[in-house]
Amino acid sequence: MKLFKQLLLIPALLLLFGNAEAQIAVKGETIYTMAGDPITDGVVLIKDGKIERVGAASSVNIPSNYEVHEAKVVTPGLIDAHSVVGLAGYLNQDHDQDQLETSSAIQPELRAIDAYNAREKLVHYLRDNGITTVHTGHGPGALISGQTMIVKTAGETVDESVVVPAKMLAFTLGSNLSRAISKPGTRSKGIAMLRQELIKAQDYLEKRNSEEDYSKDLGMEALADLLEGKLTALVTVHKANDIMTALRLQEEFGFPMVLDGVAESYLVMDEIKESGFPVIVHPTMIRTGGDAKNASMETAGKLYEAGIPVAFQSGFEGYVPKTRVVLFEAGVAAANGLGKENALKMLTIDAARLLNIHDRVGSLEAGKDADIAMFDGDPLEYVTNITGVIINGEKVK
């Protein structure tokens, strides 16, 4: 009977251990590790979803049971630091447009994780272009449109994709508020509404941290988390005067902040640098209109040269397919003062640091998630092809 029970356990054990990720070796003529100088004729070993070892082919022994892939250029998986994919879909119809709720101008309680569709074709589109990690969620258009999250571009469900379920609160300042929302008529009115909600959140936080009873409010919970530093304000703002308003609002309430868009940042570069806040710069090829009418293709290079932490985004577009590819945006920025090496850093390790996920992604180092993009040429040349993508040690392209 004992032997019979042991035999019954064998199928279960096979199921348990048979699902381990493949063991893979990626060979590259050039490997950009983002943790040091590029490696010529290098190898990345992958085991159980993690990077096992990185080095020159002459010093790395590839075990015989490893599946070998070769590429001309190998980089860490690329990171899109701000998007709405997964909430906004490629069909551009009501049923796949969840990035902006228009019933109110201030809705910090809305969670991206409750609307994200891991099977959305736009997510797969980004993945096939080498983007393996995306910071996505509720988009610009409301004073506070909701929360954001960080996901991998693999997985069939949000639970399989999620890296950070709640990362930031999406704010919008200036005149780029959606026409569909009952909104303030002037900039002053909008900031007054935000200040009033943040003052309420201060009182709410005091009650939450005390022993007195209080009525739980989801919106106040999110704003209290912001004031405690558990969430970060992602403030989409373009005009120089609105950037200064964002800095004043932050100084008054002391919440962590990331500036987003900042088309006119070159007019207040010193003030941004002094504040210490990082920037997710507008897409290099953004349509120059509205508050972003003075955007420049040189902005990314100027921010980087000034020593301001910066990353690329696909952002939000009000037309099909409602996304861009940060790889292409980086290529144009590289040709407009940023340079290739800096552009690759902003697509990988710099974006990972800005999002505080650099312990997992952003560089090819032992112990990190095995997220890899493979190319048949210079990654920043438009004619180059993506020849393979690996996420969490699994081939997805």
C-alpha cells in the first residue's frame, strides 16, 4: 500500500517540476548589459526564469542541454515608462477604452489592475517590438484619473503579468483635460480643487493613523497613500508655468512625484533639476499641439545633459492604435542630441531606476529576471528587425 501511494505521487511531481522555464543560452555579437561596457561575442545563460550568468563566450561554458539562440545585438528587455496599453485597445471603441473615466474630474480610487487586459493586441504589439515591461494605467485627461501599475508584456491574465499592482496616481495639469469631463474652467480652479482634496486627505490620514473610528473612503485611501509615499504622483504637464505649479503643489503637500510630458521643460530646466524629480519625457515624435505645441525633438537630450533622471514613454494618443513604440522614439531622440548609448540606457536601466524596479529588470545581470530583446542590427535603426524576445526566461517571440 505504501508503494502504491508513492506511485500515485509521481504524476503530481512531474506536473510540479515539469513546468520549470527552459534553460537557454543567448549568444550575441554585441551584448549591451547596461551594467558595464558592451560585451563583444558574449553569452547570456538563463535558468528557471532568471539570468544565470553573463560574459564573453570565451569564459562562459554553455551546458549541452541549453537551447541556444543567436543574435547580432542583445539588450535587456525594453521598458515603456508610461503608457495606457491594456486599458486602451486597438479597436478604439467604447468596450476597449478604459483609460479615462469621464464621470468625474477626480477619481484616485480607480485601479488599473481592475481594467487591464493582458490579451490586448496592443500589448502584444509592444512585446513584439522588444518592450517587455510597461508602466501603464489610467491616462491623462482628468485632474486625477486613477492609478497606474507595472506589468510584463507576457501572460494571459493580469495576475500573470503584474509586477507592481499600484504604482502611481495619474494627475493632469493645464488645459489638456478631456472635453467629456465636467471640469474646472481655469487653471486656478483646477489647482484649488486638487488642494481641497489633498487637505481632506491630510485629515483622513490623521484619522487613519490614530485609533479613532473613521468611515473608509476609497478615494481618500489612495490620496492618503500618496501623502504617505506609498504611491507617487505622475503629473502630466507641458507648459512651463504649469510645471512650476506642479512643483509648488508638491512642495505644499510633500508627496513623491514624477513629471510627465514636460514639452516646455527646457524653459525651466534649472528649476526641475533643483527639485530632484525625475521626468518621463513626451514621445519624441509627439504631435505638437495644445499645451505641447512647443515640444522639441531635442528635449530628451537636453534633460539628460542637465543630469535629470529621464525615461521614454509611448504615452497616449487619441487615435488608432493609441500607442507608440518607445524604441522608435528613442531612435529619433538619439539622432537629435541624445546619442545612442544614452538612448539605450533610458530605454532600460534608467527607466527601471525611475520606476524603482531595477532590482528585477533593466540590465543583464545574474539573478535578475530573464527579459531579453534580440536584434539583427543596430537597435535604434528603423530597418533593424527584432529577432527574438524572452520574458521571465520564456520565448515569447
